[in-house]
Amino acid sequence: MNMNDGDDANNLLITGATVLTGNDNREIIEGGAVAISGDRIVAVGTSDDLRRQFPDVETLDATGKAVMPGFMNSHTHAVLLVLRGTVEDMSGDAIFGYMTPISFAMTDDERRALARLGCLEAIRSGTTTLVEPFRFITGYAQGMVETGMRLWLSENGADALTLKIRHGIYEYDRAFGQEFLDRITAMVEQFHNTEDGRVQCQMAAHAPDVCSPWMLGQLNELAQKYDLTRTVHLAQSPGEVKQVRAAYDRTPAEYLLDNDWLGPDVVAAHWTYCTDADIDLLAEHGVHMAHCPANSSRRGPHKVRVGRIQDAGVNIVLGTDNMTEDMFQALKIGSIIHRGGLGGQHEGGGVDPTPQMTFDAATRNGAKALGAEADLGSLEAGKKADLTILDLNQAHLRPIINLVSSIVHYANPSAVQSVMIDGRFVMRDGKVLTMDEDAVIAEAQEATVAAWHRLAETSGDIEIPPGLK
């Protein structure tokens, strides 16, 4: 692959860096370089070699920096930043008690404001890809697209009247479900495979307890029609497990199998209450696991049996879920939770998974789960130029002995200097280029206040947090 000398080419040679390639050999190149033309990487190697190959290309000196694949946040709901600092410290059902009601109470403009705040935090945290399953996507997604992020969007299909569930009522309604199906079709028609492929769509079933067999069948038909991968929340709460058992005498995983919702094109999030038999079933069908350890541990360590899941051969990817877009938290807390699940029976605790395995879950594993490993997840010739540059001259990263270990255990967003997506910087030298940060933050705060007041007015039993009164 050669540099494109046309007028539209965006050619750049990043030199002098420690390059974490994330390739099959997990090669780390000291004094390394990455050559970029347009939206693609054309070469990765030593700085000396690539300077000789591309003597006339603009050079960016990255001495003292690390260049690595951008993080892939494989499961998030950016709009739910509207709840940050509330439900983490409340008892009860956060999903149907707060997350669902406020998602319906918000306006499109409010969802857009919070989603853009999520993109801002994601970029500043070194993330290049967001996988965003939520509700009313078409009303706010354009605001995310404009940030330059790589996106997989999906409208969470459901035909249970979700606003009734917090009152203990599961009632299914096809007309309600059809509203989701109509929004899904509109989303795919408007956004799928746009922005030169930077924006894609998935098919999403919200969760087994809120999707009847009819709804799961409708979603499968749409997935086949548009050739989309699929995603679903799975065994995320005791309520879900109880409802599926009562309605179908199945576990959530068994229920998905009965309705043709297991396969290598499916990413299922959480798996918190999966049984051994469920894990084996999911592994047998090649389902990927979206592990969201940071958010799921806000009320105590996440109980998911991630060690057992890893031993079953499942491809594990990392996400932030909600209330944060900081993938460094997912790395740290994920390593702790995962090691506890595997090594807790050993004296002194465990050291499995390795930092590299955890790092892979935030990069190359995410690409595999999306069927995009040919383009994303590592720094290699021919792949998309999605990368993050870290400033290694930070007190929290020094001394450096094992860089991947230092990133997984100790790095934080303050180390992120620059972020490139599709060969274009969305953040450079500490400045976000695709958004007015002050305006994004102010709009999100204003939207949060308005959304909570409307929720309190319309719900009748949900109170405004004291900090917003």
C-alpha cells in the first residue's frame, strides 16, 4: 500500500514513539513510527526505516509518547450520563426505576446534549469507537456523528411496556413494539454505513425479559434484511431472570437460543446471573461478552463469573455501560474483578488475566466482536488510522518497566495527548478539535437539570436529586 499523493490525501508520519501495535505478536516498537495516508495506516516500523520510505511526508515527532490503538468501548449508553452521581448511591432497581423513565422523559435536544458530553469524555479518554445501544437514537445520533467518533448505533428494541415494570407489571404490546421497529428502520436508513463507513448500525434487543418471541423474530428479520450484527443485554438482573423463568420456564440464555438469538454475530452484555450451563451454551454458539466492570461495581464488586467465561473460550470485550465513558476505569476495575474471579481461590490472589489480555479486551477483541478485525483493533498496515497518543512523561506512569501493565493499572485520561479517527485528529496536543468543550459541558448540565425536573413532574414518585433543586 502506497501513500496517496492526491490533493485529498492526509499524509502523516508519526515518529520517535513507543508503538504498541496490538498485532498478532503484540509487538512493541521502541523508536517506532506509523505512516498514515488518508484514513489508513500504510506502514508501521522503526522511525529510521519509515523516514527512508517516506522522506517527503509531514512528520509528527512523538518522542516520549506512546502510540496505541484507540480504545473500543463495546457497550455504552452515553445519554445516561444524565444520572451520573445519583443511582450509583441508591438502592433498588436502577434500570427500570430510573434509567428507563428518564430516557422517555428527555427531549431529543437533551439526549443530544448528554450524548455529546459522552463523546467528549470518550475522546479525552483515548476512545475512538463507541457502541451505543439506546432509545430514540435518530433524535440525537447526528450530534454524536459530528464529533468524528467511530460509532455503532442501535435502537434497543422491546415490546414490554417498560415504564410499567418498576411497578411490578410486565405487559407486552405489539403497537408499542412497532414504534421501536419503526425507529429502528429509520435509524438504519439514515445512519448505517455513512460517513465513509465511520458510522454503522447494529440490531439490538434490549433484554430477554422485555422482548417477546414476536419482537425477537421481528428484530432478526431486520438484522437479516440489513445484514447487521446483533447485541442484547443478558442476565443483567434478578428481575430479568425471574420474569423469563415465569413466562417461559427458561434461563435468559436458553430463551434467546429458542428464538434464534445466539450466534457469533451477537454481543451480549453483562452475563451477571448466567449459570454454568448458560456460559457453556453461549460459548458453544460463539456469543461475545461485553464486560462492563466499572459501572457494574458501583454498588460492590461485580459478581459476574468472568473467569469461568474466559475459561469457556468466550471473546470478552470491555465497555463502560453508563455514568462514565472512561475506558481506563474499565481496564483497572476489569483487571481487579477478573483476577478476583479467577485467582481468589489461590493464596495471595491471582495475576490472571495478564495486562495484555485486559488491554486486548479494550482493543482487538472489540473489533472481533463487531466483525471489523480487518479494519480496527490494532496498528497494522492496511487498517484504519484510529489511534491514541499518550504522553508518557506523567508522574502516574513513571517509572515505566512494562508499559502495557502501567497503562492497565495506572493510566488515566490526563495522559491522553492526541486522538485520531479515520486518519484525522479529533484531539491534538490536548485540544479537542471537533467540539466546543465549554459549550458541550454547559449544554449537558442545562439538559440534566431540565430532564430531572420533567421526570419528577411526570412520574409522580421520583424526586429531584438535592443537588439539582
